Amino acid sequence: MKTPTAEADIPQAIAALAAMGEPFALAIVLADSGSTPRKAGTKALIDSTGAIDGTIGGGAVEAEAQRRAVAAIDAGEAVVFDFAMHGPAVAGESPICGGSMKILLDPTAARHADAFAMAAEARRDRKRGLLLTTIQPATADAPPEEARAAPANVTVRFIGADTVEGTIPAELPSPGAEALRSVLAGGTTRLFAGGHHAAASAAAAGPWVFVEPLVAPPLLVIAGGGHVGQALARQAALVGFDLLILDDRPEFTDLGLYPPGAKSRLGDVAGQLAATEMDGETYVAIVTRGHQHDRAALAACVAGGAAYVGMIGSKRKVGLIREDLLAHGEATAEQLARLYAPIGLDIGAETVPEIAASIVAQLIAVRRRGTAARMPTG
């Protein structure tokens, strides 16, 4: 069974499909309003049979996108359509979430393989940039709505963060330099119509410019490549984390143990952590093979700028390590107050996969909400 393409890897998948000459359509949620299964920026690939790689929400909206995508591929013409989820009753087949989605189906994405290849390269190098998709309705009298789709012409361009933050080429389409800088700084996709932010409703007529900020996925640094570290890597990769595994044992830095794209470093774990640049997109899980290694690893990174530092261990072990670091002046009480230890959510986890799941759930909470519940320490 083919492993689904992660959304962050779709630019690379587009470049690869274009090189092979495979027919496909890129589906993008351009905007959303109200309660919807997926939000703006969600992407998937649909082939000429209607098979979908990824998801834009499942259910009726996805089935409609798949049906329309097959027709769009056959016609060789991109379409934009709005899908309303305003079904009148639970007993009916129409979706009743109450929201609406504006969706682009683009079977011409292969024509812009160079732009997607540049975006993929930036992704691999953990560099920022913007992907600009300009959508020009092919007809002026075909408003997109649930029952019909408006044909459109699509162009795609990638610009790196250095260009966005410097002098933006004058030939770029609206919405203008300041709006582009705002999108890059905010890290959230935006749809513009006539240079202004557009809502998901059909009232915002094209042409549209969909601006997608490309920022590096969060980096999970796993200190310790043992059983927990390996299970954690597998589950964290599924929810969009880049992976860096640190261990001082060669057999546990073998990349064959980890998901594709993971990186590893062999050497003293504490030293490797100290040498790793950390910022608000860095998450650290300390799961080494013993308390002395855990202590050294924690001392090496607790004062850094990581968004999350978690350490495995019993309440007693965690308490003793906290006291020792404070006593030796290697950490402050404020720094240790940010520590998630014992690591993971309190879900009664016992097996290695369950422990990994509890840690990943905590990582997601910190990533999405800025904080997460902690294990009781009393």
C-alpha cells in the first residue's frame, strides 16, 4: 500500500509526477467559512481515476472534488467551486456542518513544476518562502457554487523569504509587498481578490491570488534512539514533524529505523543537543537509556529557545534531577517550570506505542495551543 503523501511534501510530489507525465489534479482549499472539516491551505492530489492522495475533508465535499477533478483532468482545465454544508436535516444526505469551502482543482499544476520544485527545495533546506497561486476565471458569467464550477486559468510562482523581506519584483500580482510580508510573518494562508482579503463565499469574485507561506515544519529532536525514540519518531512523522535523532550508539542512528526524511547524528547526546540551534519551532524529547544521560541532555537544552522540552522518567527520578540541576546552578526554577516531565499526557500509557502516543498528543497540544496538560508530579 502506498504511503499517503504528507501535505508538506506535496510540492515535491507534484514535481515528481510532472517529470513522469502522470495526469493528476492538485486540490487546494482556498478559503473556508464556518464549521468545515479542513481549513484553507489543505491540499491533496487526485489522479485521473478519482483516487485521492491525502484528504481535503472526506465525506461529500471530497467526493464532489474527486468527481469534478476527473472531469477537470479530462478537459485539461482548472476549476474553482464553492461547497456549502447547509443540509436541512440529519436524515438527509447533504452535509450539515454549517460552513462553506472554496476549492481549486488544478490539472495544470504540472506546468508549474519549476515553482513547486523550488518550494520542495526550500522545504528540504528548512527555508521560508511564499507560493503564490493566481487564479483567473476563464468566464465572467459563471459564478462558482455547489452545483457548478467556474473554469479558471492558473499560474504558480515561488518566492523566497529573502525576496519577500527585501525588494519584491514589481511584476508580481497583487496583493502587494506589505500584504505578502504580512502573510509570511503570520504563517497563515490567505486568499486575496482585487488586492484585498477574500472570504470563502462566492461573493468574492476573481481573479484570486492564493498566498501560501512555506515555513519549515516543526523539528522534533529525539534524544535517544531506543524503543521509545523509534516509536515516537514513527508517530511524530505522521503528524508533520521533521525528525532529528541523537544517540551515541551507532546502531541507533541507523536511518533505516526511522521514517523517510529523518536525520540522525552520532555522538555524545548532551554535546549534540548543545550544538543544535533551537527556536520556537524546535521540540525536544529526552528519552535516553538512563537517568545520567537524561540529566546531561536536559542540562544541555533547558535554557535554549525550544518550544517544548520533555523528559521521560518516574516522578521520583524527575524530582531528583530537578533538584540536582538547581543545586549545581545548571538550570533555574523558571526554566525547569517549562519542562514537561514526566513526559506525555496522563492517559495511563504502559506499552511503548502507548507512551509514544501520549508524547505525540502532548506535542500537538503545545504546537496548536502553546501549552499542554502535564503529568501530575505530586
